[in-house]
Amino acid sequence: MKPSERIYLASTSEGEPAQRLAAEKLAQLIEDDIVALGLLPGNALGSMRELTERYGQGRSVVREAVSLLERRGLGRMRPGPCGGFILAKPTPEAIAAELAQHLRDTGATARALQDASAALEMMQAWQTDATEPVVRLLARCLARFALECSEDAHPAGTQVPATREAGSLPAVIARRLATEIARTGRTGARLGSEWDLCERFGVSRLTLRQAIRLLQDRGLVECRRGRGNGLVVRDRRATGSIRLVLAYLIAERLDPMSAGTSLFQLNAQVPALAVSRADGPQRLPLQAALARLEGRDSFDRYDLLALVHCVSRLADSPIIDLFSRCLAAYEARFHPSLAERLPASAQASYFRLIRQLLERLPVGSADGLAEAKEESAALMLEMSRRRPL
């Protein structure tokens, strides 16, 4: 498997059930055709029967793949003799709302919001027409998440102005279940059978199944068949949100090279944050990952990504990490000439920065952090001017 494929799969595949994974693969093929054929919103891809014949898949898999694309805003199946799957363009407002909900589901904090806001300011200062879609989506996401955090901060019993749209009934049910999961759910907890949930919410099986699909897209639940099973809480996964952002970037026709540029800018201060927040034991894996690459003449792109992911985990900035995974996956998937191996000399300044930060920033202290952020940002922004990773 090529390094670019491994990079993409590392961000977008996290133990999906076989049937759902088949639908995801077909949805990906359709997205690839949208890009390769230069199709625009309003273009028709074909009827359900035509899609079934074209992609050689069963009707149930095609139906589920189309549903995934519909929920991501890439199109709508229109019935009738002149119908078929009609392409559309996802709106940043809708995507931002889903991302904000994911961040709430996964417990993102005010510190994560502050880190991402600082990154956004730098990206806005360096913004070009090519990187504008990424900056626009990040700005909408942070605004929505900040608004929802402020609503959560109101004391119980106080009246908060209604800011969320009521949405469809399946969306309302999905929100209620997501709130229940966030409050009491633990991985493996059983939420109830389909019949139990229909009775609890007073909805039909069709409505409930639509709500469950929304939660599955967000990686919150899975359906287990058999006695004593039903709807079960999963460990928190970001794959649904990443695929949602990928659909948005596909519709915006983002240049893959611009995705790499945005990735550098987004992570401008992350090396400094990672080293400053890591304790002694946490620094050891980072030092080991750094040493493995420093001693080589060249290395696999995926090996470099492992170091970058290690830095990202230590920075503990889930919003930056989420958008970084999206941009890395998009670049890996749509950059046809992405180099599989990289010369160590091209990344020497990045390695040197990490090494210097490890030597200068004391464990458990903020001394020198402001200067380290500036130094980190200066190098990363300079690297963004050159060819992205």
C-alpha cells in the first residue's frame, strides 16, 4: 500500500462494520468521479439503477452510499424520469454545526478553542484565494462552538435565546440521544433496542433509523444484532466529521497543494504547545520518534506523519488535530504526484525546532513559552511558503 493511501486510511477508517465500510468505499468512488469528471452542482450522476450498474454494487449498498453523500450535502436523489442523484454543494454553516456538535460530544474545552482561535488568526493573516475555503470553514466552526459553549455556561433555569434551528425530527432525536450519551454513556453501554427507542421517543422506525444514521456518521453509536444488543455507544471517533469536511473540500475544489499549505499554517504553534504541555514520561516517545528520523538520509512520508501525530497528541488541541487530519487526508487522496519518500534535509529545520524546544522548555513550566510560540510559528509559516509536506 502506498504511503498516501496509508495516510488517508489512518484518518478515515476506524473499525467500521463490513456493510457500512462497503457503502463508505462506494461513496468515496463517487466522490472521486465528481472530482475527476469536474462535475458541478446541478449535474445528475444517474438513477439508482444506473448507479448500481455503473459501480457493480448491490442496490442496498448503493442506497446507503447515496444516503451518506446526501447527509454530507453533496447531492440529493430526485425521483422521476428526469431525476437521479443531483449534485449539490455543502454549506459551511451546516458543516460547522456538525463539527461543533462533534467537539461537544468529545468534550473539547475552552483551551482547545483558544488554541484554534490563535491558529485561525495566523491563517487569516496569510490567507490567499486558494486557502480561503479552509479558513472560512474553521472560522464558522469556531464561532458556532464558542456560541454553544457560552450557552452551556448559563446557570440552570436561566433563559437562553434560542439559537439552534429545530431541524428535522430525526435530527432532533439524534441530538437528544447525543446529549444522553455525553451525560451518561460509556463505551459499550446499551441505549436500547429499536423498539424501545421508538416507544421512548414516540417516533416511527423510519424516523429512528434516520436519527441512528446521523449518530453513526458522527461515530457515536453502532447497531449490534441479537438478543440483548441493539444501539450501543462506541468510543469517540472522528471519522464521520473528517469525511464531512472532505466532502466540503471536494465541493470547493480545493487544490491539494493548498491543503498542505493550510496544514502548516494551522499547526504553526503546535510544536511549542506540545513540548510545553508534555511531562517527562510523555516526552520520551517524542524523543524516540524524533531520533528515528534524524539519523536517516530519507524516510517514508507515513513515518514523518507518525512524528507529526505524536506532536499533535501532546499539544492536546482537538480542534486543530481534527482539521489537521482532514487536510492531511485530503492532500494524500487528491495529490497525484505526492512524493512517497522525503529527504531528511528538507525537514531538518522542523527536527531541529523540536529538539531545541525539548532542551529549552522546562517540564511543567510556562517559562519561555511565548518566545517558543513565536519561534515555532515563524518556522512553520516559512515552511508553508515552500512545498508542503
